Amino acid sequence: MGCSKVFNFILVLLIEYTLVNGSTPKHYIVYMGDQSHPNSESVIRANHEMLTSVTGSLGEGKAEALHHYSKSFRGFSAMLTPEQANQLQEHESVVSVFESKLNRLHTTHSWDFLGLNSAYTGSHVALDWASDVIVGVVDSGVWPESESFRDYGLGPVPERFKGECVTGDNFTLANCNKKIIGARFYSKGFEADVGPLEDVVNRQYFRSPRDSDGHGSHTASTIAGSIVANASLLGIGRGTARGGAANARLAIYKACWFGYCSDADILSAMDDAIHDGVDILSLSFGPSPPQPIYFEDAVSVGAFHAFQNGILVSASAGNSIFPATACNVAPWILTVAASTLDRQFRSDIHLGNSKVLKGLSLNPIKMDNWHALIYASAAAAPGVPATNASFCKNNTLDRSLIKDKIVICTIEKVTENRRLKAMVIKEGGGVGMILIDHNARDVGFEFVIPATLIGQDALEDLQSYINTERNPIARIYPTRTVLDTKPAPEVAAFSSMGLNVVTPDIIKPDITAPGVNILAAWSPVATEDTVEQRSLDYNIISGTSMSCPHISAVAAIIKSHYPSWSPASIMSAIMTTSIVMGNTGRVIGRDPNDTKTTPFDYGSGHVNPLASLNPGLVYDFNTQDVVKFLCSNGASAAQLKNLTTGGECQKYPNPTASYNFNYPSIGVSKLNGSLSVYRTVTFYGKEATVYYASIENPEGVNVTVTPSELRFVKEGEKASFRVDLKALKKSNGNFVFGGITWKNGIQRVRTPIGLNVISTSYY
């Protein structure tokens, strides 16, 4: 996506703007909760009146307004001074005022790995009921000509859909069909935050729903792409591409430009999507850490109103690598981490001594000849320290020393752009790159020259060869696909981790799904980060952006089987049926070295789509439960007054403590000795049954469940149980983990437990 270059350019623009303009107007979102006006026109009039009260004139108030949120909730975005924003915050109808920020955008084999492709051709329950389920995708748009968006075999557009096919640059009404049933685009927020689109980057874009980045087409086709045979990235990963819910409909909301999405545009897109009648919303982006509080985060606000309207929101957890960086952590959002498949893309290195070293990358380029090897540290430009040169950054290498050679580079920071290193080498006359990368070597990168990533095992053999050979040479092989690799799945090295910094009692992320080296549709004009900048119809990329649409697809399938289920019920079905064991028979580890993990890495586990269609027991919660939860977490009267109709804490004398919120996981961030936690489950099954509790005690904590048996006679019955926690030793500021699994001989309904023990209980 070229995100790092775009980000640096945007950062410079913003810094310059701040230095020149000081405290001049900034772009703010004014959020006013539920929409109570009779129509959009009256909302806009009221918004203008409110702006007039701080700008001094109606004309100026209208001029400063950018977005009006008038369909599913009320609010607006406008250019305001900090003083004007503070004045509006005092208005009795305002829930919150916060500055609009930029969010970063965070397949053949993946659906095989999840067991869905065999289900379509086998004797399992039919999975094509999703034909009337509508998935809204807020992203960078869509490339409608892609084979993945053909509408062959689909029936009429569901009558309940109220969306539009908005025309614009290279996008007409004919670009929508029975697959892409709606398409809108939003740019006012981005342009207010950054500047006119034409001034941001020197690359092609479309002021329409058409996708010039590739990201939106990739996520949309992963969710609901039609079946496409013989798809590949220049021959890599060849197979049949399809979305998980291949017969679902897509409503496209383009709110992201050049890898970034403005809060104000996101809210406008979500406002429309809720009103249009989507069933699922898929959001593959999020704020940079730390996560803002729920009332000052556009995704949290929009997702609350989606939840209120029966729409499940699936969102990516982020690619920030480190603990406590997970985003989109509101409990009414299904937060998705990323994990690997049992597939590797090998681009091996053939040394002059006939030894072959394991390398990993997306490299379709054939290297016909042998080339000399050189460490980048030995090719430093004059005046550049060897260590600096080893990172292969711009202006650090001596062209005369790397010409016609394969250059061996190292990683300085896990977050740096690996593609740029290969570009530096190519510009200096080098012909190949070996990148020593212990952390991201399993992530497929595309380079402008033959290049591959190696880890410690291959590095030792490479060093030994160079140290003993007078004229070391090598060739880098084109990529070949290797299946059935182990261990798999592993949590991706880049995937953001918990804990939840807003509400530590709610374990986040919720679930993990395939997000590494995913093949899906692409925009052929998005060539900046492709191999040799070639035009592609399908591309392989990685990120929680890729895992999120997998979960959105599974949610769409569940929704098609259980149309009346609430978003919370669908979340529960996905979470409680997930697996925590990989294909080696051990608990899922974390890439690259299968290191130890916890639910802060993978949530409840790795998604298991077929099991989620028959979960047995479901943890449900509604809007009122959410309000009780917010009340227990210190929500002010002003924040809650208009969040929901009558949503005032004084109406709830017994607010729900976070640990008693009826979530499919149990978290207690401050366990003082002992505590009782309560949950309620709803039974979905055809015959009477009994579930028995099985307990995994967290280290140093004794867990008991009362009752330990749950009996059900008919579908829809509810049963409550108490979980007693008694701490035997402190956890020294760290969480300890366990779980409860309800079993009836057919289903397994697992709830992870995470506890931070700050004092013990002796009994």
C-alpha cells in the first residue's frame, strides 16, 4: 500500500500546517447520540443552528460544516477552533466532541485451511444460504470488473436494501450488479485533515467508489468474492479463489484513501450503511495506539449504533506487534487478530557449494546466473558506518561495491519498510537481496528484484559458507508453494496484542483468523508495492486487514442460517467454538518461533467456521446490557444521555460490572482474593440435553462453577451459572489464564478466563 511513504508525506503536511497556522481551526466531530429528528433535513438545520451559536453567523456555520450524520445517529463534523469545540462540548445535546484523526488500513488456500471448501462439495449442511445477507465493507473501494465480483447465479437485490450506486470517476450505474448492490464514497474528511486528493501523492486515484489502492477489493472479495478458477499472483499460490460467503451481497463504502481513513468519513459511511440495511459491517482499519475511549473513537461510536440496529461489526485488531496495542476493543465489536496458514511461499537460496538455504518471499523473478554475495556492512558508502550500511537504507551503500551482486541486509526495526531496501539495492546496481529478518520472514513480501528473507537457521549456514569460501556466489530461486506446513496456525508476528487498555476486564482480541499471505482480488492500477510494479488482478498481502474479512464472511454465513440472531449471539458462536490447538497438537504459538501465547494474542482461539454454525450455547447481550456496562465504567450523564433513548445511569440502580457483562470470555483485571462472576447462556438445539462444566484453572487460582450441570429441554431456554474465583497466590502484575468448557458429548462451548491477581484468599 505504500503506507509508510504516504504517512511520512502526510506527517510533513500536518506539521507544516500546524507550524504555519498555530491554533487555527481543526477538524472536529460533534457526536449527539441517537437521531430523534423527523428527517435528515431537520437534523442539518439544527446542526447549522448549533454551529451558528459558536461561529457567529449562519453562513459561516454552513461553510465550516463538512459531514452531517443524520440517518442512524446524529452529529456533524466541522472545522472549529479548540475554543469553539469546547463551547459545543457544553451544549446539553452533545455527547462528545473529539478531533477527527486518521486511521490506518491494517484467497485460495485460507478457506481450505478453515474447512469450508470441502463443506461446499461434501455432505455438510449447505453453506450457500448467504444470498440475501448484505455485508457492508468500509475500505478503499472496489474494482468492479474483477471476476470476483461477477453476479452469475444471484437472485434479485434484496428489497430491504436502501443503498445507492453513486457514480463518479470511471464508475457508472453499470458497475453495480447483483453482487455489488451498493457503492458510495467519502472524501471530505480526508481532504479536511490532509489536503486535496490531487496534492497528497503523485499517483492515480478515482473520486468515486472505484478502488485505486487494491486493499478494498482484496477485503471485499475475501468476504464474498465469487468463485474464480486458476487465480494467482504471477503463478504464486495458484488455485480457486472464492469468498467465504460467496453468495452474499456487498455494499461498498469507500472512506479510505492512500492507506488512511478519516474518522469523519468513517462515521459518515457507517451512518449510511446502518440506514441502507446491511447485516454485517467489515472494518479493516483502526486508530494508532493507544486506543481512545469509546465515546471519542469514531469506530466505537458508529459500531455502537450498528449493534443497536442488529448489525454485527467485525474489525481488525491492528498490526502494532506489541502488548496492549490492540484497537477496536469495544465489547460490541468483534475484534480480529491475524494468524498463519499451513502454507509457505519458499524462495530458497542456492549457494555455490550446492547447499540450499530456506528463504521465504513472493518472488516470481527467475535469476538465471550465479552472482557474488556481499554483506551490506562491507559495502558502506564513504563516511557511512558499517552498521548503518547493513540496514540497506538510502544513500548508505557504495554503488561500485554492490553492482551485479546479491546484497545481504539486516532489519533495524520490525516496523520498517522491507521493500525500500530492495529498491535501494536495485538503484545501486545490485541484482538481488537476502534479508536477515527473524520476525517477519513468514510474511510474504514483494520486491523489485529477486529477494528473500531468512531466519537464524539459514543465517548460520550462510555465514559459514561466506567465511570459508574465497568467492562466495549464490542464486535466488523463484517462489514455490509448500502446503501442509507445521506448526499452523500461529499468531502472526505483526498482530496487535491485548490487554484491552480501555476496559481491561474485557479480553481482546476476540478471535484470530487467517491473515498471512492471503490471495484475493486486486486493483490493476495499484502497482506501487507489487513485484516490479506490475499490474495485478490478484495479489497476496498480509495483515489483520486480511483476517477481519474472514470473520466477516463467517458471520454472514451464521446470519444466513439464523436471521433473527443478535450481533452478540453471532459473536458468541464464533468465539466459543474456536480452537486453541494447532496442527502439531499443541496450543497455538506466535510466529516466527512458535513462542508461547495467551488469549491476549488469539482471543478465544482460531475460528472454526463449521462448528460456529452449531454452537449449542450462546452468550447474548443487548443494548440495555451495554448501557449498564458503560455505567459501571464511569460513563457520565452527558455521555449517556443521548447515546440511547432513555439511556441514563440513574435508571439502572445496579450497573453491570465489567466482569459480569455477559461476554463469551471472562476477565478480571483486579482480583482481590476472591470473587463470584455470573454468566447466562441460551440453548440452541433440537433435543433435550445436559452440559457438563470442565475447568482449566489459571495458575494460582481455584475455579468452581455452580451449577456444574446445565439441563435444557427446548430451544431458547436460558440458564445462569456462577463462577467462583479464589486466588492462592498473586500474579505479580501479569494475567494468568484458564477456561471453562461446557460439553454435552456433541458440542464444546469454551470460555477463556484471564485474571490479574493482586491479593490472595486463604480458606
